[in-house]
Amino acid sequence: MIEKIIRSLDARHQMTNTFIFFSSDNGFHMGEHRLPPGKGTAYEEDIRVPLIVRGPGVSAGRTVEHFALNIDLAPTFAQLASAKTPDAVDGLSLVPLLGNGLPSVDVWRKDFLVEHWADRGDRVRPYSALRTQKYLYVDYATGERELYNLRTDPYELTSIHNSASHALIKELAKRLNALERCKGATCQG
């Protein structure tokens, strides 16, 4: 299907002004964390999805490490179309990541919110979570919490919530709370 679209655009000489975005709305776990197949957890298998972009000025084969979210697509498309993004939109335009001269990962988005509140019988307890470059902090509606240091435990196998410093837990909980309540540009951290 994608090949047909590209051929059609190429035949109409439109590839030089066309961007193609290919992604997914969620990941999927299949036995990881001893869970039956599903997609509602805060773990990497469920929140990490591909985002492939082709278009003018986009280098072929390049991979970037910046956090990019589904909420970033609307402001990105708006900027590419020279339209204004409404103030209430939470995402960031990904246009700065498409060309050369990438912003440093340190000045890009430092964290993001992950939530699961719908009870569809998928056995995932409702939660809100904070994902940073170093940590995954999950706060379940039941009051249970998980914390993973992704640098030392990239597969999220051993929660360090009970052994982590109170100051770290407080800092992560505060940032999670801020992301849960923010709107528009105040969400871009």
C-alpha cells in the first residue's frame, strides 16, 4: 500500500513537497512481565512505537533519540502546513527533529505522561506514569507504585520503589502530578 502511494505521488511529481509519517498508536506485550498479550501497561513494550518519516530535508536512515509522542503529530502537521496550532494542544512540533541541526536531547522534552484509565477487562490496573530518560515511575489508582531505573534495569524487571530515596520519589511524583494537570505549552517539559 505504501509503495503504491509513493509511486502515485512520484508519478505526479509530488514527492518533493510531501511528508509521509508511519507510526502506530501503541505497542504490544506478548508475555513480557508475565502478562498475557495486551497493550495497556506503562512498560516499554507498550509505550514505544515506531515513527518513520520521509519527506523533503529528512535524512534517509537517520535515527534520533528524542522523545516523540502521538500528541506531537497535530502540531507537526500544522507547522508543515503553515497553520497555527491551537493553544490547548499539548504536543510539540517535531519539525526541528526532521532536518539537520537537531536540538540537543537535553533541551528537548525531558519526560512525558503515560495513562491508562479505561477498564476494558484487560487486567491492567488504572495508572498514571512518568517516563524520563532515566526512570519509569508508575502510580496505580490502587495506591501501589513502581519505579524502574532504565539505565541499570532497561527491561523493567525490578522495581526500586521501596529502596529509592524519598527525595527521588517526591520529585518524580511532583512532576507526574504537574503533567496530569497541565494544558498546552505548560506540558512541554
